[in-house]
Amino acid sequence: MASTDPEHREDEEAAAAGEDEDTGAQVAPIVKLEEVAVTTGEEEEDPILDLKAKLYRFDKDGNQWKERGVGTVKLLKHKESGRVRLVMRQSKTLKICANHLGSISTPNFRVCFCFSNR
């Protein structure tokens, strides 16, 4: 709120002018970080499926489903062996919350997706 007193008005104008003023100060980094190559483990695999999903686990004690994570689910097929891996990473942290290895050609590899438009 602007003041009607001339002394306060001059102080406010000086403070506003001081905000725009460049002090010329330079800050040097304390620690020098070098670039590091990051590998995800997905370099030797081709994505078959890539979609956003929620992962739930069943809590036997409470007899209810609990959310395990929200993120992207990928089905990745290895280039050499042909094995398929299901990987789910959380959206913000990119932590792995599901990692299952199988093969589409074997009958015991089952994937179940539940879709909802809610």
C-alpha cells in the first residue's frame, strides 16, 4: 500500500529502484561436476509397448488393493535372446516399481492389463 507521507514515499521509490539495479556480483561454483554417462539397462532391448499406468498390490491383511506406483509401463524385447521384460518406472522419480522377465513364446508368461476410463 502506497504511503502519503513524503519520507516513506521516497524510501519506497528507492527500494523499487534498487531491485532493478545490477550489483555486478558473480558467483563461482563451489564444486565442479563432470558429465556422467547413465545407463538404464534398456539399451539392448526394443520397446514393444509403452503406456502410462497405475500399479496395485493386494494387501491380504486389509483385504484391499493398494497403489504401488504411477508411471510408464514398457514391454521390452531383448535383441539377441528374444526374452520379454515388463518394466514400470514411477513418473517423477523414475524408480523401478515393477521388473518381470519372461518370454512370449512360453505358455507360463501371462500379462494382464486392466483399463479404466475413470
